[in-house]
Amino acid sequence: MKKYFLLFVILTCFPVVSCANKEYRVFDSFKNYEGSDAFATELLRADFLIQERILKILEKALILLEENDDSVTKKTFEEIIEVMSYFFDKCHFEKENAILFPFVKNVQGGLEKKDFLGQLLMEHISVRDRKRMLLNAIEEIHLGKKARKRIRKIGYGYIKFTQKHIKMEEKVLFPWLDELLSHDDQLALIERLNTVEVKDIDDGLHEKYSITIEKLENQLTVYSE
């Protein structure tokens, strides 16, 4: 009887994707920006909204780990790392690495900050390396205090490095791009970025990881502004 009740609950919630409040989700398709105020950077800034939520989840998990709270487990960290892999690596870094940076280099004046773009590429690699270190560290979470201390050190290092990278793009990269790219450049870039975003949405990946993030926020009592 319990099995059939569970099936009913799942089928009831599935049509609306989640029983959670969807007003807070930010995984809608990119808007079609038109007119003189079209900025591709606004689309990329939207990624930062979800990234900040993920970093808050990770920070809260590290705090609870230090307090030996039973609500944070190896599985908790694995789920956090899974959404990090999607929203940082796939959604943001790949859009910049494969679309944004090559596009900018072909625009007149785009090579003026070639070294800076190279630095950002290297930082993307560093973020991924730190994520892998965290994944390896949580494999030893059961070994006690020393292992947990290593997880916290790597986790806080990831947060600090990633926040610094986001700030660099916000304060240096995006203002430069807004000045560099013409209106036609902006529209062409928006179209390419939008193609990638729509594909991920159509595949159901945004919604899937949206639900995971909501679950983690509820589990760890993380409330973003």
C-alpha cells in the first residue's frame, strides 16, 4: 500500500516538476534582448545568481560539518559537487571557453586583453581542480576529525577562489566587453549563448538541478536573498 501511495505522490508532483515553490527559480530561458540596450554580459551575469546560491549551500555544509551535524553527509557533498559541476563547469565556463572568448578574439580590439582572457581560462581550470580535490577529500569523510578538517580547508578555499573569480569578471571583464562589442556583436553573441542555454533547458538539466538546489537549501536551512 505504501508503495502505491509513494507512486501517487511522485506522479502528482511530476507535472509541475517539483512540489516546492517555483517562484524562486532562475532557470528560465534567456530573454531575447533587442534594441540599443542589448548586452550579452547580462546573460552571463545571470549565471552568477545561481552560483552564489551554490556557494552558500557549500558554506553552510562546511559549517555543519565542523559542528558534527548529522544533516550533512558524504551524499550531501556529492550532490553539492554535482550541481557545481553543472552550473559552474558546464553552464558558465564552457560558454565562456567555447563561445565568448573565441568570439571576442575575432572582434577588432579583442586581442588587447589576450593575456587577461588567458588568465581567466587558467582560473577556470583552477576552479575545476579545486572541485576535484574536494571530491577526493569527501571520500575520507568517515575517517574522523583530521579528514573533516581537510574537507573544510579545501571547501573554503574553493569558495574564496571562486568568489574572487566572479568579482574579476564583474569588475573587469564585463565592463570591458560592454565597451568593446558593437550592438551587432552583442546580438550575434547573445544568439550563440542563447542556443546553448535553450538546449540545456530543453534537455531538462536546468530543472533537474534546480530541484536539487532547492532540496539542499531546505535540508541545510539555507535561505538566499
